[in-house]
Amino acid sequence: MLSPESVNLSNCDREPIHVPGSIQCHGCLLACDEAGESVERCSENAAGMLRAEDGPVLGQRLEALLGAEAAGQLREALGRADEPTAPVLLFGVTVAGGRRFDVAVHRYDGAAIFEFEPAAGDDGLALDHARGMLARVRGLTDIDELVEVAARLVRDMLGYDRVMVYRFAHDGAGQVVSEARREDLESFLGQWFPESDIPQQARRLYLRNIVRVIGDVHATRCTIEPERDPAGRQLDLSFAHLRSVSPIHLEYLRNMGVAASMSISVVVDGELWGMIACHHYAPRVLPMTERVAAEMFGSFFSLHLQALKQKRSLQVATEARRALDRFLQRASRTEDVLDLLRSNLSEFAALMPCDGIGLWLGGVWTAQGCVPPADAIPGLLGAMVTRPARMIDGPAEGKIWTTDSLARAWEPAAAFSEEASGMLALPLSQLPRDYLLFFRREVAQTLDWAGRPEKVYETGPFGDRLTPRKSFAIWKETVRQHASPWTDADREIAEATRSALVETVLRHNEMMAEEREKADIRQRMLNEELNHRVKNILAVIKSLVEHSMQDGRDITDYVDSLRGRIQALAVAHDQVVRGAGGGALAELLGAELSPYGGGARTRLDGPGVRLDARAFSVMALVLHELATNAAKYGALSRSEGRVEVSWKIEPNGDCTVDWREHGGPTVVDTGRRGFGSALIERSVPHDLDGDATIDLVPSGLVARFRLPAQHIVAVAPVEEAGTAAGTEAAAGESDVLSDCAVLLVEDQMIIALDVEAMMLEGGVGSVVTAASVNEALRKLEGLTPDVAVLDVNLGTRNSAPVAEELRRRGVPYLFATGYGDQSMIPDGHQDAMVLPKPYESGTLLTALRALLEAS
């Protein structure tokens, strides 16, 4: 453990300041057993201060040392000392010698600690001042005004020569944000000081001692006797107001010419936001009554500051949302949204504190304010795409990229760090292509020392490091090539901005107000439908996974069956996601029934009817409920059960759908109807103005639905079914695939292993897998495959470079994507075959054969 004599600038951050072994001598200290019976330790000045020169202090009972009445008062206070951060305070306690003290009582680490300070007398004036201060700041509604007024009020109440409000930044450095001082003193307002000026262990103690008083920086210490207890431990003074001061901090104050100081901790959300720091240029001990008044004011100031910060955050977010709403309203009335974006950069710059803003859109750079040179932008954006981990501060949540040191993330940025050291990037497209960029200047460029240059400070044994100017110089050096950090509030505003702009850019052809309103209504309906369906799908998957294996089936058959069912559910979900544009009734029926046996246990008969978006969504819910009920309770719950579904177009254009179950358990109509039954019976009449009838006959459920003609989009000739059989037949044709070498580019390892297994089981000769564009190009240096399967999105890049190389060699390829349309297919490759994800074995193998035969 470091002793006071061994502390220096190289190890002060490890100084054990909570066990200094001494106190400040303007008071004395007694440490008793936990019950407060007898004195086990005391400060060396206790005997003289308590008038006990005629006998020893150590080992004495409190009654013998202080008198019965004073001892009783202290023990009663000790019984109320439940929390060391809030010691019990006694004013005007008279000890045996007749002297009066103000006493602070707390219990900590197995010791009852009593701190005695000479009584200050009447405490009414100090408390009256405190009440007046609270009334003065209670009505303030602006943080900057609150901080400014607080410094002036504290100086008026306590009389210190200088009072500063000192705020900590995210990196621990501090800035003087408010100051009230004697006119002849140099100003520290606006100056920054490095984190090392207040070590971490000192910051922790500031949370424990809200008020910290140093009465005389030149005074000697009063040691604690004995230094250690029988177990070898020093007395922990973490919560003691009289705790002595670090020699490093004392020299810092002496070098500044300060003789006494006091600080009030400002705690916001449980964290040390800053301090109200008071300096005096002559020795000064703050009496306990005034210290209590200062603590009351500090606590109220912290609570009021926290409330105003929360209010400001809400106001900023509200203003940002209003600005975005104004932009969206203008966007709804214009055809050229991209030009509108470029012409409204100043409005976006007002969303959050920044020094410059730029828009990279369609390869065109538009900027305002302090930004990097235009020729540096392509390289900067390229670095974001290829090295995102280095460009993002903290976890890469969402799609907002931030850094407060571009030079640290991308070395060429050092050339323009004075103009742009911090960056917040909003991607405006799914692919790494378009961005809105906010920039902040190097923070050290915006500040300089504002005081009188001729001011001379003292210099102690540790040199001029411990002076305000030198600390400020060190701080400036540490923040070179750094900008003010981006806050959580900045990121929240940026994410809201990104969402609004992405929607605007992607849908700028639908920006008329009436069309936007209709689109919003459709989106809400689709979201509600998806919410219900996803829950049902998850419940079915849970049931499938937990279901025991059927008799006579081994684990391999069970896994294959389970995988096929889950794959069918995924296809059904994908149908609904794409339902905003309508869908085929036969495909919807197939997707809903395939998890429960498919063509082997179901029969579908009808023309090629395509439903509009509304009817498709409604029937998706109805058919899902029918299929789920049949699997749980009806025909599909038994191996011999079957479901027949037929549909036809009536002369008036309506579509009639008949559902009939056979071979299931005998049906008994109990008369009860649950939510699912109500959904089946009422959805079509309520949402489509059609008809629905449900009959529970003994042989099985019979249902009929009439879909009005206005919901029928198209009718095509009947297409022959038999997908399953066709897949099996195709799977058996291994001659085309047996000698085939396939390149698979897929960045998800689990998916890659599954697809590789599908190919090999389907007869593919060999499969070479790559997880990225670079890895695929390296493998193509020594390999020319027969065919390739390319996942479109590979992390931050797409597979376009691989497709270009394959096209150059004449190798056929297909893309795989989980998106519902072809918007993600790279430019110039829209004619390529596209396979929907998740992969399905039969579809995948059929697609590979088609590519090979075509080539």
C-alpha cells in the first residue's frame, strides 16, 4: 500500500485516499466499537480538543471521556445511523469539560465513527439562506441559466473567493462551465482539465461525500492512533468529512495560490455529473451548519438539473421530429425528392450539434460547413464499408455509424482533422451506397486559455504539471484529432432521421399525400396480420419440435420430416409478407397444407385464381386456422385422414371455395366457439363482404366461402399439380449433377453447412464454400466451377464482384435472397435466376439442373 510519502504523479491514481491514516486538524475523531461503547482509535488531537489531558483517550468508555449525557446522545444517534452516506448530525453537544461540538455520527466497516467540530452556534441563518437559494433556482427552466445562477448563489451564501461549476465529459475530463469570483482573480471559465486531475478513486469518494471541505492546505495532519487494528487494517474514512487530503491535491491547490476549498458533488442518474467547486485564498473552515445548507442546495440542484436535462432531451427529440415531419410534407408534394434532399441540408444540420454536413447520393457529393475535402469522401466511405468495426464507437447497434476520431479510425483523415475529427453516418440505402454525414471539428481547435497570460503560479516539488495552465495544455494535447462525442440522444435523432429518409428515398414515386395515407393504412393492416400469423407459426414450430417421434421412425427420418415442415411454414410466412401485392390461392393453400402431409393427404382442385391484397391477407388467416385445426383436432390428426379443397368461379365472377375433411375423428358439435372458429366464420363476411358457412358433420368439418368478384384479380388455366413428385423425380436424375462442381458463396456458416448437405445428398459432385467476396475471388484463382450459388448480401458487401468474374468466365450462376422482390439484385444482373431464401432442397436442385442444361 502506498504511504503518503511515497505518492507521486506516476502513482497518484492508486493512492489509497480512503485510508489516509490521518484527519484534518480543525476537528477530532473517535472510532469506537460498533456499539459505541469504548474508544478503540482516535486522532492525536482528540485529548486536547475534548479537554481530556488528564488521562488517556484510547480504551476509555464514552461516558468517562465525554460525560453520560453526551455519550447517551451519541449512542442514540448511532442507532439511527443506518446509511454511512448520510451521517447523523448533532449540533451543540456539550461534553464533560463544558465545550460544545457539532458531531457527525456514522457506522462503517465494523466501527462507530464520531467526528467532532467546534460548534458554530445558531444554525438558523444558514438554513434560511439555503431555503432562499432553493426558491431562487426552483423556477429556472434553462440548464445554462441554472448552472450560471448556482455559482453566484453559492458564493453569496458561503463567501468563498471563487465558485465554479465544473462538469465532467464522457472521457472524464472536466470543464468550468460557470464561475463567480473576486474581480482581481484570473478567470477559469470555459477551461478544460484532463481526467488525471481528479483520479478515479477520488471521484468515487465524491459520490460518498457529497460535501468535501479542506480548511487549510498548509495545515499539518493529525494522525489516527493506533494506525492499524489487531487485524492489521487501517481505519476506513471513506465517509468521514474530516478525512485528510492527498498530498498531490494539496500541492495542486497550493500551486494555484488556494488556501482552502469546498466542493459539492452534482449527481445525476447516480453518476457524478460534475461539482460545484469553491476556492478561498486564506484558510477557511466551513461550519457544519453551513455544510448542511450547502448539501441541501447541492441535492436540490442535482435533482433540478436532472429534470431539466430530461426535458431538454424531450424537446430536442420533439423538434427533430417536427423538422422531419416538415420535410416529409414537402417531399409528398414534389417529384424530385433527391433534389429536395440536397437543397435541405441546412435543415438537417439543425437536428443535432454539428459543424458540417454532407450528402453522398447517387455518387454526387453535396456539403455545407466544415467537412472533409471532396476528394477524400470516396476513400472515407470505402473505409466504412470494408472496416466497419474500426469506424464505429461502441456496439454496432442499428445502422448508425459514429466516431469521435476519424484519424484513429482511418489514418488519411489526420490531414483534415482540424476541420472534421468526428463523424456520424446515416446509410440511406440497404446497399452501402448513399449516406448523410454529420461532422464535428477537433474540439481543441475551438478553445484557448482566456485568462491573463502574465499570471504566475507557485511551483511545488512535483513541478508545474499541477497548475491550471499546464493542465489545460495537457488536456489539449490529449484531445488532438478528437471531436466532441456523439451522445445517445444524437444517435436516437439520427436513427429517426435515417428511417424517415430511407422511406422517402425508396418510395419517392408514391409521395402524394393521399397515396401515403393509403400506404400507411395498408402497412398497419399488414403488421397486425403478420403479428397474429407469426405467433401461430411459432406455436406450430414449437409443437413440431416437441412432438415425439412416430412409431417405427428413426431420428434421421424425424429430423428430415421436421425440417420439411418448418421449411413449408417459412414459405407460408413468405407468402403473407409478399401479400401486399396479392397472391395465388393455390399457392397459399399449398403453403398452408404442406406441413401436414402435402399432396399425399390433400387434394386441391380449381382454376388459377389470383386474389387481391385484401382477400389474400384475409384468406391467409382463415386457411391457416383451418389447416391448424385440422392438424390438431380434425382429419389431418390421423394418418388416414384427408382434406379436399376445391374452388370455382361463379357466373357473376365470385369465387366459391369448399373445404371438406374425411377420415378424421368423429366430430361432435358442442356448440362452443373459440377465437379461431370466430375468425373462420366472420373474417370473410366482415372484411370482404362475402359469405362463410361452417358445418361440423360426424365425418369431418365442412366449410364454404364466397369471395366477391371485386377481390378476384385474375383467372388463369388450371396448372397440373404434383410438385412433390416432380421434385422426387428430378432428385433422381443425378447424371447432370454427379460430376458438377458448385461454388457456394454464403456468409452464414450454419446456412452454408445446411445447403452444402442438400447439394451433396442431391447428387452434386463437389461443393466449394466461400464466406465473403474476397475469399470467393481467391478460390476462383485456382478453380472454375460448373455453376455457382451466390447469396446477395454478404455482411457489408454484395456478391456483385463474384458474379462479374463468373460472367467473364462464362460460368452460370444464380442469386439467393430472403427479400420478397428483386430490388436487392445488383445492377446489371437482373436477368439472373433468383432463388428465395430460406433454401428448399428440391427447388435448389431443380434450379441447378436448369442452369447446367441451359449452359
